[in-house]
Amino acid sequence: MPFKKGDPNNPGFKKGKSGNPGGIPIRSQAALKEVKSLAQQHGEEALQCIINIMRDSKDNRVQVAAAREILDRGYGKSVQPLVGEGGGPIGVDLHGEALYLLVKKLSES
């Protein structure tokens, strides 16, 4: 049964301490490498499957989705620039409580 917030028996995470200081366990890392290796063995076949879907589907939405997957992998996703008014940079104006909270948080870390 899970502990409730405020329960004195709740071991919980201590402030400033990682809940997983050792990172991913070694066995999990090995499993991830194995899954990646197996997936890469089928990469050519998977790409051919997507190509076939792009060419053969009767649904234009499916064709576009398949084409997008191919283009994203071949050329990378297109850049989405962030711009402010008039095409200039985005401005951030922090004042009052928002500025106080940001400075407080930064000084705690």
C-alpha cells in the first residue's frame, strides 16, 4: 500500500538527493543495448515497410505521415524558429514576485 503525504513512515525522497543516484541499473543498460541492436538489424526492412505504406496507401493522411517519417530520418526534423513581435527575439520581462522566486530558486541550487 503506498504511503500518504505527511505519513511519518514514508521514506520519501530527501530534498536535494536523487531518488535514483546510481542511474539505470547495469542489467537495464545491457537490455537497452540489446533492444537497440535488434531494432537496428531490422532498420532496412522497417524503412522499406514505410516506403511501401507511402506508395500503396489509399489514405493521403497515411501517405503523408509515412513520407514525413522518411524525411525526418533522412534529413532531420525541420527547424521551428521562435520569434517575437516583428520577427525579433522573444523578450522575457521578469519583475515582482516572479523575479523574486526565480532568484530564490537559483540561490538554493
